[in-house]
Amino acid sequence: MNDPVGTVSSILLVADSEDMRGLMRGILELASCLEVCGEASDGEESIRKVRERKPDLIVLDLHIPRVLGLETARVLAQEFPQIPILIVSRERSRQMYDEARKAGIRGYILSSEMFWRFLLAVRSVLAGGSYFSPDEFFHS
């Protein structure tokens, strides 16, 4: 998966916004060991693509149509517990953050942190760890 030096990790990007997927893809392209293996714009499509492609990591925007992001995360975490999920969201609600953690995700990064912490979050989750935006960014 991602242990040996030089191994490429595959990542599925899920966001309804083409601009957001483009931003994530552009940041990931800065790292030669990370490869976007597919993109999806809604929950149903993301579930189908994970089943087909079995990525090493799923990067999931919480605000996607058809099957909402949190429900998509629950389904994917249950069906593919070995594939970590990193949530990307503009949502600063403590309740949503806590619900996402209960769903089995391994990371939660606010979209406002994308430029300077996205690669750190991706690498942390792929290495078997986790990444969660600092608590002070969330409100009750």
C-alpha cells in the first residue's frame, strides 16, 4: 500500500464541486508518490468507484449530493474498513465533526486548511495515523 519507499498510493477524490476536485488533484500532483485513481461527484458514484478501484485512500467532501457525505462515509467505512477516509469540509460544527469521527473516518480537514495542510493530512492518514483539524477551529 504505502510502506515501501517509492510505492505509489492511489486516492479517490469525492466532491460535487469540480473546482474542489481540481484543487485537491493539483495539490496531490505535487507529491510523486500519490496518484488520483478516480473522481466522483456524489455519494452513489463514490461507492461504485471504491468497489471498482479499491483505492488506498478516499478523500470525501461532506457536502455531496444523492447519498450525503456523512452517510457515504458510514457505508464506505463499514464495507471497506481497511481503506481510510479523510473528510474535507467547510463545516465547522462540533456536532458534524463528532458525527464524522463516530462514522469511522481517519481524518477531518477544513477546506480553509487545504493549501498548507492537505498533503500533511493525506500522508498522515496513509501512513496509518490520523489527521484532525485543531479543536479551536470548531464551534458548538
